[in-house]
Amino acid sequence: MNADIPSPAEAAEVSGFGRLSATAQWLLLFVLSVPLTAVLEVIGLPAGLLMGPLLAGVIVGMNGGTIRLPGIFFFVVQIVLAMMVAGMVSPNLVSTFLSRWPLFLAIVLSVIFMSTLCGWVITRMRILPGTTAIWGSSAGAASTMLLMAGACGADVRLVAFMQYMRVVFVATLATLIAHFGGHQAMDQPAAFFSPFSMKSVALTLAIGIVCGLVGRHLRIPAGAFIAPFAVGSTLSLTGALAVELPQWLLAISFALLGWNIGLGFTRQILHHARRALVPTILSIVALLAFSGLLAVLLVAMLGIDPMTAYLATSPGGLDSIAVIAASSEVDISFVMALQTARLVIITLIGPVIARFVADRA
């Protein structure tokens, strides 16, 4: 289905930017993104290349925009981000997890419990139907939760609203904490067009694309990210692959990810979710506060950097957290170890938890 063509139901409500052609909307989105990104970059905000386009996407989406990022572009974005993180992972990722797995497991289960509790409360208040609130509050990868929610009969539009609302809150708060906590942005615009090895870049992308396709074919949760990340990290750590990606490609990927998230916020979805808006925001705030407490616990017990601890305990999304971590001076191995563990565990036990809680709600 063409992402630029609104559904019949939406067509009747086309207004604002929606009256423009798809080409004009994309041009407007680009024009809005440039100054927003420039401002965030100038003030030294980490992940400004993500947050600027995200804000532009929200503006276009909330004002009637009907464009959506085609699936193939989002697939490539996940590949690029996965390989980027794979090249930055240090040799101690596995040892970091194995040496502290009881603590990591306790933290992951705590976040899952808190997110499930929030969904249970919303369900008990009869604000949303069936298991919708459970899936919408679930602290897993948004795309994975949407697929699993649809398979279980939940309202996918409401689940998408809750999931991406949390992603925006998490990304915004993490970016602000990084900035005001003294973590300066690591993006280097001057190096965007620096020389690179075409052979290394081609090999990096080829391995990522093949692994991403295999991950999707095998239906691995968030397979387009996890599979390239796992294989790329292994090859990089063993010296079999020198991961190389030009800065301009990373900048484009950050922007596309921001657009993909921001464009998901439309008037139609907000109207559909109006009853759940305040409870959803309150549940997100509660979950973020709880994650903050877990981060404080990590700092106290392990003596790690507060920003590393917060990103590691943040409840998704995996791709946006990866971008922020890569744009800040943090221990990305620690962050990805905990984030990956959470994604795997919630994917394995998510359906069971959703059905269990829904039956008792």
C-alpha cells in the first residue's frame, strides 16, 4: 500500500497540510526539519539530528499531513543504525551482561512489571478495550508490540499511539538529561563529507541488509535491528569486519527515524485516543520516574555514569535510545546489553503477560 495515500476514512477529514500534494508535504517537512535541527545542534543537544526531524514530523502530522515513511526506508534505517552501534560496541558487552545478569534480569523484570501495572490500571478503569492498554504500555520495541498486539486482537491504532507517545517522551527526556547533565553532542557536521572507504561501507551495508532480511524472514523480534546488530558486533569484535559508515548516511538515517516517529502523530489518532490521552501521559511519567529510580540504583551499586544508567533503564524504543547513546559520551556496550535483554525478554513473555493480566482485569 502506498504510504502517501490516506485511507478512505481519513480522506474525508483531509485538511491543512493534507490538501497539499505528497511532494509538497515532503518538501515542507524537510524545510521545517532544517532550522529545528540546526538550532538543536548549535545549542549542543545530543541527538539533535533525530529530535529536529521528529519535531518537524509532529508539526506536519498534527496539521493534517498524510505522508508516511515507506517501509523500505525504515528497514534501511534500522540496518544502518544497527551496524553503527555494532561498530561502537566494546569487547566487554557479553562479559558485562554475564557478570551482572542477576541485577540486569531484576531491572528488566522490574520495568516490565511497572509497565504492565500501568496497562492493568488503565484497563481496570475501562478507558481502553481488551488488551489494548496492556500492549500499549508494554516496554518493548514499538514495532514488535504493534505486530503482537494486532495478532492478539487489540486496537492497533491505540497501541501505536501509546507506544510512540512513550518513545517521544523517552527520547526527549533522555536528550535533555544528556544535555543538561554535561554530555555534549558527539555529532560532527564538519566531518559529514570526510573521505571513506567505499569497499568497507559496501561490505558493512551488505552484511547488514542480508542479516536484516534473515531476521525478518525468521520473524525475530525487531529482526531488522537485532540480527544485523548481533552479527555485526560479532564480526567487528573478532576483527573480521571494519564497520564504516559515512557521517552523511548516519545523519540521513537519524532524520528518517525522527520523521517516522513524528509523522505517526495525527489529529485522527489523537481524536481516536482522546479518552486515553491523560491516563497514557500519566502512565508514561510514572514509568519514566520508575526507570529513573532504577538508574539511581545502578549508579549507587555499580558506580557507573548516571547517563549510561538512565539510557540503559529507559523503556524504549531501542533504535532511538541507540541514536542518543551513540550521540553522547556513554558506555554504549552497557546500554545495549540491558536494552537488548529487555527486548528479548518482553518479546518472549509479552503475550503470556498480556493474556494473564487481561483475563484478570
